[in-house]
Amino acid sequence: MGKTAMIRARIEPELKEKVEHLFHRLGLSMTEAIGLFFRRALNQQGLPFDVWLPNPTTVRTFKSTNRGKNLVRAKDAKDLFKKLGI
């Protein structure tokens, strides 16, 4: 089915600008983001999941571990729990 239905909504210009920037960083247009939201809401029969960008600490951790740095290796579950202190 073709996309022919229109949705009009009034929001604060600053909010719209910030959200457009966020969606751009996520690789989504406003139309794609709204469609994604609607599909997930329908699938969940309610408000859908959260989507966000990782905070700077998480990004640094991902980059570090992707390079194989700052990894903690465990022989087995017992060793892992010991290293975690649990």
C-alpha cells in the first residue's frame, strides 16, 4: 500500500529541531521515525521501546573493547563471578 495518509502536528520549533538532529544521527528521516514508532506501538499494543544514543562513557568503552583493550577474560562462570565479586 502506498504512503498517502498525512499527519499534522504542532510542536515547539526547538524540540522539532533537536529531534530532527537526533533522528539524522540515527540514520532516520522524520517520516521513517514516525512509521517506526507506529509499527512498534501497534506490535506492542502500547508505547514502544526506548531508542537512544549511548552516553560518552559507553561509547569510549565500546571503542576500547572493540580494539581488544580493557577486557576482562574468565575461564568459566565461577571465575567470572569471582572477578565480579559475586
